[in-house]
Amino acid sequence: ATLGTEVTPFHLQKLVRYTDNVLFSFVGDAAGRRAARRALEACLPHATDSRTLKFLFLPTEDDPDSYIRARGTEAFEQLIREATPLSQFLMAIVTEAQDLSTAEGRARAQFDAKPLLQAMPASALRLQVLRQLAQITDSTVQELETLFDLSTPARNKFLKSAPRAIRRTPPVELERKVLRMLLAHPELANDLDHAAMHILSQIAP
């Protein structure tokens, strides 16, 4: 449960180091669906055959804590068992509000699915999603692979490049700092009495 934090590919990179089973819990309102869509996009580069990625949607008035307090642990465990797999959630997104009985509706579903499928690594899971999409859009898997340019690895627009490492200058010795300050502001030398010089000599001989 992300508690208002947007899920990023870097969060997923950390999660999949520790587990191959990730379950997202979102509120089932419009905002929760949008957050789940962003989480889906972050998941796609990590959607391999050995991982299970699912989405759970709670009633609009609940978060996991309030749901369990009101209905009990067993009720929440039942929701977990009924959670939506990534493949089904992806298909629901691309077909939502589309009239699949028309060529335009099927073409729009394919258009929306293209960047999502391109973000997935080549795998049996991606092939299964392609087969589902081909079936509901009256196409073949080969046609979709050509249309989506899946024969060659596609650049994943959802996976942002890692931040560039910052080159840090080595620490400057204390005596050099003092000398630089004195050169820049000679008047400060008047404030260096015997006690101050003694302290400096102990720290930076």
C-alpha cells in the first residue's frame, strides 16, 4: 500500500530484490485507478515469467488497515486471493471504454497497448498478453509483433535513467580552509589571539 507515494521503477527495482510476489493495494476510486496505472507502468520492465505482480482494489472508504479492522484478516486474505494479475489489469486498461465491435475501437486498444507491451521484456508472459490482445482485436500475434516493433528491443519510456552520479571534491584540510579565509579576508587575522592559535594548532598542526 503506497500511502500516497507514487510508485516508480526504482521502487520496483528494490522490491524485486527481495521477492518475486508483489501485490499492490489501491483504493478503487478514480484516483486509485490512476495510481494503479502508474504502478503498472513501473512494473512492466520487471514482469518476467518467474514473478507474480497483482493489483488489489479496496472500497473507496477503506485502506488496508481500516478494511482489516472492520472486516477481519480473513476477509482481506480473500481479497488477496482474488487480486487482479498484471496481465488482466493491462488488458482492462487498454480495452476500457473502447467499442471492440468497431475497427476504430480495436485500433485504439492496440494503440494504447503498444507502449505497454514494448515496455515488457520478451517472455512467455508477454506472448500470452499478445495472444489475448490479438484475439479481442481480430488480429494475429505476428501482426501485433510487427505493428509494435517487438522483434527488436524497444526503449522503455517508463524506466527513467538513473540519476547521474555527483562528482564530489575531496575534503579540504582545516589548515587550508583557514589560510584561504585569511587570504580572502586579511582583517580576520586580528581576531586570532593566542588562545585561538593554540586551538588551531591542536586541530591542524
